[in-house]
Amino acid sequence: MKKPLKMPQFKNEDEEWNFWSNLDLSEYFDQKDFKPVSFPNLKPTSRPVSIRIPEYILFRVKEQANEINVPYQSLMKQYIAKGAFENKKDKQPT
């Protein structure tokens, strides 16, 4: 650590935002000060998309989802993920 970081008391969020946006952390920390961390409970960010699917496919997916008692949209996500990572060396994110 190069020098200790002294935290001021902030009067409001704007003051805090201004402090962090103008701070250069390289003045206070060396690369060796950082340790790897993992966040196992974080869920990947998802984004809604619209796609057109023939009705007969949608009906079949809904039937399959009902058979295994899962929401059909979750089942569709599983199918898409499987197809996206099927021929890749990359592992599917969990």
C-alpha cells in the first residue's frame, strides 16, 4: 500500500460521487495489494429479447416444460444455451 486512503464524511450522494469520480486509486494501492475474489451467488445479467417462433414449436416446448414441471421460458433458455455451447470448447457459464 502506498499511502492510506482517508475517507471523508459525505453530506450527500453528489459529494460522494464527486469524490469517487475524481479519485485515482493508483496513488493509494499497488497491484500486489489486490487479492482475487469470487462471487458465487451472482446471477448473470439477462436481457429480454423478442423472437418469432412457429406456433407448433412453441406448443411443443410448452408441452415438454409442463411434463418436467418447469416454466417454458426457462426450458427455452436451456435449449438455446445448449445449442450455443454445443460445439464449443468453452464451458457454459453456470
